[in-house]
Amino acid sequence: MIELKGVLPILPTIFTESGAIDEAGTRRVLDYIVEAGAQGVVFPGLASEYDMLDRDERLHLTARIGEWLDGRIPFVVGGSTENTDEAIAYAEAGARAGAQAAMILTPKAYAADFEGMKRFFEAAHAGSGIAIMVQNAPPPMGIGMPLEQVAQLAHEVPGIRYVKEEAAPSGQRITRLSELAGGSLDAVFGGAGARYVIDELVRGARGTMPACEVTELHVRMLAAFDEGREQNARDLFERTLPLLSMQANFRWRLTKAVLQRRGLIDSTYVRAPGPELDRYDRLELDALLARLGDLLPPGMVQGAA
């Protein structure tokens, strides 16, 4: 069984200016993630606007990503939904596409029903045959499930092998979850855009699942940490943090603005609601990217049009 660890970025869904899916743009970003050295890729997650895609779009893109990846790096398929049958369908589609695991957000429908939550994840695993990664995100995206219940799920549902813990404070929660779950989990991952990644790694996280706009920097950061060069990892973390802080406000729009500046996509169209970058934000983004210029491939970052 392939071990999941390291940097597993979330692949965004790229759209045209009309709002249609841009498969060519999505594939360019996927190839960039692979070439940047990521140890895996996740699709669709929150950063993919999964809840803005309909069922057919999700199933189609899952199959396409499996084809495009062709086994180059591990694939974690996103199976988040409130519906058990849909969770099975998404996880099963991932399995057909070569995914090693299905990442599924704890459904709000079972927030107060642990047995229902347990049956939900049991069904997703049984229907697909691949490992399950429980995504425990805070409201409004998720429910911020109590760690005792997350650990109980891991103990009672053998198919659950991973957890992506994103509720705050994520570092403390990763420590506590690791203690509670013991050998029931193969690994706990951090998320939250890698804004707390060093603390998470120090506490035993096996990797991180950030947005993808500076994948090569996250890869270098985790490699430095794994090699015992913690100060170098911290230096890289501090260099990227202003951009990650801005990403916390603008989320998909910030990621796509950077990808466009890097020449990877044509349109920054976003289906999800949220604040848009104004003229000052775009100037600030250009300034932040300029300060990372010595860390990124030459000529790969352009100013705003």
C-alpha cells in the first residue's frame, strides 16, 4: 500500500471566463503540482470549489485527473457530500481513477448522530474499497468534530486510515488526536492553507494539504524539516506566511490570481461566493510575489495586467 505523506496540494478547478470548466487549464496546474515535487494531489477539496460542481462534473473530472496523473504521484479523491450514496459514488470513481484514498468532510447531517456518522464512513469505505481520510474542518465548512469522536471513528471504522485536522488550534489538536487514536491511524495531516505547518510538523503531522499556488516552496520546506534543517524550514515558512495570510482572506481568488501571474491559467473565474481582490489588493499581491522572486523559477511570476 502506498504511504501518504508530505505535501499533497489541493488542485483547484479552473474555469473559463464564461464559468465553464477549463480542462486544459486544470491539467496545466496538475502538471505544475507534479513537476514541483508534490508527494500527492487532492481533488476535489474545499479549495477546488467542490460544492460548486455538480455530480457529473465531479465524476468526469475525477476520471480525467486519474488519466492525466497516470500514476505519477498518489491521488486522494475528494468525496465530501451530505449524501451517503453520493459519497460512495465519488469514492468509487476515485478508486477507478487510481486514487489511494478518499478525503471526506464530516457531514453536518450527522453532527449530533455519531452512529449515523459511523455508518456514513463505513459505507464510503465498503463501497469503494479505498482508505478513508476524515476531513475535520471547523464551521462553517465543517462541524469541528470533537477529537474524542474522531478517534472513536478511527477505532471503530477500520477503513479510516487518515485524518486531515483543520480545527483550531490545529497543532494542539493533532497532538491530542495522535494520542487518542494511537495505531488506529496511519497519519494525521494538517491543512488550513499551511499557515501553521511548522507547529503541525513538530507535533507529528505527516504532511500538509495546502492550496497549490507555491507548491515548490512547500515541498522545499517539508524536505528541509525532514532532513533536520528546521531553521531552514522555518525561514521558508516565514517567507511564505504573508502570502498565506492573504490567501486566508481571498481563498480561491488568491490562488487563481497567483496561478494566472505564473502563466498557468488564463482566467481567474471563481464560482464560489467571497470577496474579490480590488486594485490595492492586486498591487499588494504583486509586492508579496516580488519578495518571493528569488525562491521561484525565473520568469514564472508576472505582474497583474
